[in-house]
Amino acid sequence: MNDILARIAAVIESRKPAAGGDPASSYVAKLFSKGDDAILKKIGEEATETVMAAKDARVSGDASKLLYETADLWFHSMVLLAQFGLTPQQVVDELARREGVSGIDEKAARTE
């Protein structure tokens, strides 16, 4: 699973302006050129679409659109991570750190 995330992350990195990403020919480069707010707006849109797809799947029993929208949400989240110099592997590492820990206990242990 991590291989595909690493490959996508590498492509996202290659679309950064500093890496020569061209907003005229790359959707991701265009997002980067517009800055944090554009990326955050896109994540908000994708999150809403994911919620709506889940609601539709609950009624129809067809979760295919939920899968599609979740992929969009994950992708745009990866763009945001790259914007802040973070990687999918760091997210996986954080999930691994939390594995086996009660969500209630983990949240209580946070200092923020």
C-alpha cells in the first residue's frame, strides 16, 4: 500500500514550483501556485463530496462513489501535506504510533 502513496507523493513533489512544476500544464502545480487557501478549499469540497457519497451509499448500497470521492480527498490531503513539507509516510508512522491505543486515551494525552 505504501508504494503507491510514495509514488503519488513523488509526483506531487515534482509539481512544486521549486521543482519546475508548470501551472499551465499541471493541475497540482496550479494548486501549489494558488497557495494554501486554494488547497484547503479543495479539501473542504472533497470532504463534503465524500460525506454526501457516504450518505448516498447508505441509501443505495452502492459504495463506488464513496470510494472515488475518498480517493480524491486523500489525494488532495497529500497535496496539502507536501505544501507543508510532510509526507504520507509520516502519516502512516503516526497511525502506527497510535495503533493499539484507545482513541479516548490518545486524545487525552495530547498537549494541544
